[in-house]
Amino acid sequence: MAPSNLRFRMDKQANGMYYKSVYFDLPFLIFVKDGFKDKQLEDWAKAYQSGEELPYSRYAPSQSGAGGLTIGGGFPVYLPDKIEQAYVIKVADKFVGIQFLRRIAQNNSANLCGEIEGDRTGRASFSSVRVNFDLRIFDSKYFLNTKYFVNLAIDSVNKFIEHYRIATGKYYIRPVTPAIIQSFTIFNEYNNEQPAFVQHYVTDKAVLEVDESSTTLPPYSYHMDAVMHGMGGAIPDVIDASLRENLDKDIEPPIIETLHLEVKDKLDLREWRLAAIEAAVLFETFLNIKLRDVYRAQGMPDSDIEDKFHKNDRYRSPLSSYAMAKLLIEDATGFDFFSTTEFQEWSDNTKDLRNEVVHGKKYKVTKEEAQLSFKCVEKSIGLISQHL
């Protein structure tokens, strides 16, 4: 589509837009009273009760499974009798409304109409959620910015989850990311005769980078912002061979590589506090392992190596990561890491942040702090590795 035609279409679709909802399924159940109904599922239920041909609903059992066993209720789908008011949440200086609808996970050996304690992945039941935005409180330049509203919807649901976990003690309910949800449906409502415009958005991104331009995503009905590998392929043969070789040995995966992935995992899950802690652990573990290897290569006895990593006090206290970085790197390799910019950045952005968190001085860690902490560790490891 030509840029001028695209701009005309976007301007036309933004004109008169006054309300937006972002709808998606959670991978677990939020056990609160229902906030909306599903008209398509209600039509399915009416056809089922009257013995008519069943219309399609993704939340209903297949034709062959429609008469299966349901535990906790005598009906194969769950339909709420009434709906409750939305939860109003303040996020990013905006007020949004959140509504939930409980669902039965379909096509199991038995449908379970209820909550199973500890069900982290919605095997028995799960919730759909609708996050509602009154566009009168938003700048019109964001009206068609799908990433902006998906991010805001995720942030709103995660704020609800943080408080819901504390209120209910359901420790197994965790925050979500766009990549965990993957599929979003966006309903755009108009205050004129124009019909609602429905968009479907699919992503593999844990954190959506939002461009303030309204052209972030063209206003098409379907947009896929994800990398997909076809089932005709698989992991490369060389990786598969290495995997098979390691699996039949009594060895653990390399700890440094494991910790590296742990940091990435926490960043991907938006668990910024844990990411910051894991980044600090990664660097300290790297020093412990690699510097010991250097000393061994020099022929130093293990007892002398252990003395290097402990203070000469009555308790033989282990050296801190700061002391290892300042003293042992130069002692083992001759490289003065202490005088580098990388040392200072690691000390300021990784070590100090970790200490504040683990000693209770700080709990909330921002995305920017966590990402910077990990970046400083990667830079430091890269620099030190050149001298090992």
C-alpha cells in the first residue's frame, strides 16, 4: 500500500475513535467474579441445549467431545450468571479498567469446572482478560499504536497480579509478558456510525519497544510481529549431536553458560530484580571459575589457590566480588582491570545494585537498571576474557 494511501486510511480509522479494548487469554486462572460475557459461547450453549448443530467457539469442546464428563458442573462450558464491575487500575498516570472471564480448559479427558490449587499453566481452567481504555484521556497520536496499548494492557494486568498474589496467597500466579500471551485481539470503538475495527496482533517479544509515531503498526486487521521456524526444520545437526553426546554422560551443564541464560530468562520475564541479582552472580561465578583455572595452569597447588580467594583473618572470610575484581584479576593475569571504565561501570551498576537489593535497601528494580546491570557484566567478562 502506498504511504499516502496508508496515511489516509490511518487518519480515517483514528477519526471518531473513542474507546479501545485489548483482549487476551491468560495461561492460568484468576479466581475472581466475572466481568464480561462471551456472546459466541452463549450461542454455542443454546445450540447444545436444543440439540442443534454446534457453531464454532474456541472456548467450547469439539463436536466429538461435547458430551464428555464435566466435574464441578453439569455443563461442558462455563457461563456466568451475572457480571461485576471492572477493576480500575492506575498505571503510567492513566486509569484503565480490567475485567476477567473464567474458562474451562477444553478437550481434556474430563472438563474441570473450577479452580485447581497450584495450576500454573491453566490445565484445568484459565481466564480471559479484557483491558479497557477510554481514549479521551490519551493523546490521539497513540490511537492506532498497537504496541503502546498492548504494553499498557500487560503492565495493567501485571499490576493486578502483583496485588492479587498478596491478597490471595497464590504464589504460583506470575506476571506475564507479550511473548507469553503471544496473541492479542484489539477492539476499536467509534462514536459515529462506523463499525468497530478489530485487530489481531501476534508477537514473540517479551518487551515491546514503542515508537511514539502512530505508524508503529499499520492498521491492518492482522499483524504478526514474530519469528516462526517451520516444522520442516529443527535444531542444527551439530547442536543435536552435541546434545546427544552430553546427555549420556554424568555431567552438569556448564555453570557460566547456565547463569548467562538465567539472566536472559529473568529479563525476558520482566523480573528485573531477579535479573539484577543473577547478573551479579554470573560475574562473581565467572571470576571464581576462570581465575582458579589460570592459577591451576600456572601450577599453583589447590590449597594456595583457596588462600587467594579468602581473607587472611581468623574466619578465613571469602573475598568479595569487588576484591576479586580489584586484586585477583591483576594478580592472576597481570591485567589491571581495576583501572578500566568497565570496572567502574560494573561496580556502580551491577555490584552496588545487587547489594542494595539483597540487603533490603531496595526492592523495585527498573527495566533500565536490570538491562544496564547485565550489559556491564557482559562488557566486563568480554574484556577480562581477552587476558585469560
